[in-house]
Amino acid sequence: MSYKGGKYIWHNNQMIDWNEAKVHILSHALHYGSSVFEGIRVYKTPNGLKIFRLDDHIQRLYNSAKIYRMPIPFTKNEINDACKELIRKNELNNGAYIRPIAFRGYGEIGLAPKDDHPVDVSIAAWEWGTYLGAEALENGVDVCVSSWQRVAPNTIPTQAKAGGNYLSSTLISTEAKRLGFDEGIALSTDGMVSEGAGENLFLIKGGNIYTPPASSGILTGITRDTVIRLCETAGINVKEQSITRESLYLADEIFFTGTAAEITPIRSVDRIIIGNGKRGAMTSELQNKFFGLFSGDTKNYDHWLESV
């Protein structure tokens, strides 16, 4: 992966050199996955650089930390300001991807951390294109249903964007790529569709849009929420309901959503062509509405765009 533009990293309220961003080998997060993080996009717009839904992302960071009883030693405003300062400091004038992370650092090595266990916070930013490839936005991607299921309810909380959760995602995505696919889709423990390895999923059939509910073991993504709200404004019906595996094969269109993936069409599932095997009309319309947020073509959502 290229980290173009990464010169500095914000770490515990200090700007440090990218290559000096290091943690102790006995950090709790390294051994037990006790970290929470966010991925946030910065877009170049006609009105300058804008961070997309910064407040919502940082609120989710704090929500994730709350679930794991991990007090973040900075205010939300301090983290927001640090994200902006980092973009300016790294001179990322063409847009960027921001990765804030809070994690249990060097303290007791036992599983259950004490109340005074240190929590470190770092923020990195770099130029990063569409996660599944820029050409995928038009041509779509080939995916498979993974043999790895999402975790069962009341095991690992899926509403927390926690580092340890992504061991599941790593298994799903690695298996898919090993088998020659671009990405994998996971089923929930009841055999219904959950989400991609690192993306939410939408299915279009008969003019209606469907997406798995929170109870399907998904992380309720901010891009997912964005698409639902854009659909509501456009009078497009979105139904949050359970989706069977075979419904994927019979869909008119399917697409992934995510901060990294943005809105990426799915061309085939398990080598079965979806629709016409290319980006469909409704997916294209939603892409236009989404990217129109940053070109100025999609109006009335300025509150989602925060100036650097």
C-alpha cells in the first residue's frame, strides 16, 4: 500500500515523524486486539478540502471505546482539531484518508486491564484511492461468499469498530483473494447475508433496495447510512431486512459501501453474473448522488462537510 503524503502522525497530542510512530512490544492492543479506530475521507471540493461526516466518525470512535470501557483521554473537539491539523501539516491538498485509532498501550499484560491502564491515541493520514480499485467504481468487482461466518450475537460486539473484530475480516478477504476474487461476503450465524469483509452490502431487486439489518452481525457503516438518507430524499425505498444467499445470485444489482470502498458495484457472486454483469442504473444514480456531495451537484448536505 502506498502512503503518499505521510510525513507526520499525531500521537497523544504531539506531531511526530512518520517513521518514529512506534509502540511498546507489550502494548495490550498488540496482544489482545484492544483498539478502536475509524476511517475518514477528505475530499477536494470546489470550496476547498472537506472532511466527510467528521463528527459522526469521531462519535462512533467514542462509542466503540465506551463499549470496551476504554476512556479516551482527549475530547472529541481535540480529536477533530487534530484531524484537521494533520491534513494541513502533511499538505494533503488533493484529498486524503484519515485513520484515528485509540488503543490500550503499555501497562499490565493481563487480559482484564485495570482502570488506570494507559489509553493511547494516534491519527495518521495519507492519500488513498478507492479501496477495491478506481476501475471498480465503473466495472464492478467479482466476489464470493466466504466459508467464514460472522461472529454470533453476544460474542464480539459488531457495533464497535474494534481492531480485534477485523481478524474475521482478514480471514474473509484473504480467502477470497486466494481463490481469485476481489472480495468476500460473509454470512451471519443463521446463514443469512451479513456484509463484505470490510464493507456493507446493498441489493437491488425490482426497483427496491435491500440491506441487511444490524442484527445480521454488521457494522452499521456511515457510508451505509449516507446511502439510506440519500435514497430517502430521492424517494427510493430502502428495506432493512434479512437477505438469503441465493437472493444475491438473483439480484438485479448489488453494491458495496464503505469509507474506503465508497460505492462499489458487484459484478458477480460465486462466478454467477449479477444483472447485466456491469454497473446498474440505480447503482450509477446513487454513485452520482454520493460523489455529488463533493462536486456540489448534490445539495442540502453541507452539514456533512467540514472544512480543513
